[in-house]
Amino acid sequence: MTISFIIIALTSFVVSGITLFSGFGLGTILMPVFAIFFPIETAIAATAAVHLANNIIKGVMVGKFADLKITIKFSLPAVIFAFLGAWILSTISITKVIFSYSIFDKTFNIILVKFIIGILMIFFSLFELSRTLSKKSFDAKYIPLGGALSGFFGGLSGHQGAFRSTFLLKAGLSKKAFIGTTVLAAIFVDLSRMLVYGVTFLPKLGESNIISHIIVASIAAFLGVFIGSKVIKKVTYRSIQLIVGVMLLLIAFALILGLI
């Protein structure tokens, strides 16, 4: 088993467990890890597949608590804009090098899709790390707008969780209903973006061993959810958030600068 299998599986296991309760989402952390070993657009598609499998498991566990009216109100625009975000990703991934520079006789290429995803990673990392921004919420009347933003960025870069939580916090849901609703909404976004990825990126996956990485990561995520639901009791993990946030920022700058 190669180092990529070990790192991806371990990341998927740990993150899927702790995100049942708090912190960064599975996609937010797993995508940059995939991107270390695979092209960024392939990493996003692979992460979406693992994210969908993980959410289906969560959906079986907590989907029954979802508020269907709120779920539909949020998910309908989310699905539409997830298509748009995924389509834009497929478009910008065609453009390769936009700038090159050299340091000590070594050439680094700045690629458009990596540059954009890197910028978004920085934004969402800072969003999650900021106590003020992460606790920001909007009136329930803006739920469709939240769905559109969550779906769009979910399709474009995989970052859907931040907007989903922000716009559902004031929907008047109980804790169980909130968790169930967010999980079902995430499933709808995952399904819609996977349709676009399936046409654009996934046919290329047969050329690599990423399918096996997706399977291993999905199994690890399942184990993480199962064990996490039994073992983890704490609701806040500020130290973990800070460590992960710094790591994500470093990876984001590496993507922007063409280092990975």
C-alpha cells in the first residue's frame, strides 16, 4: 500500500468522525489531501464521491429527523447552482498554465484552476477559523439564497458546508432536525455535481488508480462516522480547527504558487 492510500484513508477516517459534531467538513479537508497526489479537478471529483458515500451513511442515521419543507426550500436552488459551479470547474480546468516563474533553476507553473481553488480554500479556511464569521447567521427568508451559494461553491470547489450552516441556523430547527436537514441538503448537492463530474472528470479516472483510493477513503469515512458517533462526546474542537486551518492555508498557498 502506497503512502497516498495511507494518508487519504487516515484523513477520511479522522475527519468523518469529528465532523459529525463540529469543525471543518470532510470535503474541505479531504480535497486538498487528494490534490497532493492527483490533479485538482480529479481531486474535487474524487472527494465528491467520498463525500456522497459518507453523507448517504449519515442520511440513513439522521435523515429521518430532517425538516422536509426546509430541505426542499434550501436544496432546490442548491441543486441548480451546483450544476453551474461544477460546469465552471470543468471549463476552467481546460486552461493549463497561466504564468511561470523560476527559483534556483527550478520552474514553477501557476495553473488557473489551482489558483482559483487555492483562493477559495483561503477564504473558506479563514471563514471557518473566524469565530465571528463562523457564527454568522441569516434570517430564514434567505434560505434559498443560502442554498444557491452552498450549491455553487459545492460544485466549484467542494466548499458547501459553511454557507449551508450559516443560512440554516435561524431556520427554527431543533438540533436533530438541523443535522438531518443539512445532511439531506448535502446529498442533493453531491448528486447534482456528480452528474457533471461524471461526464467531465470521472471517465479519466480509469487511467489512474484513484478509483481504489475513493473506495478506501469511503470505507474509512464509514468507520469514522460509526466510531465517532459512539466515542466522541465533545462538541467543540478549537485546537483541532486551528491546526487544520493552518494546514489548509499552507496547502492553498502551495496550490496558488504552483508548488503542488
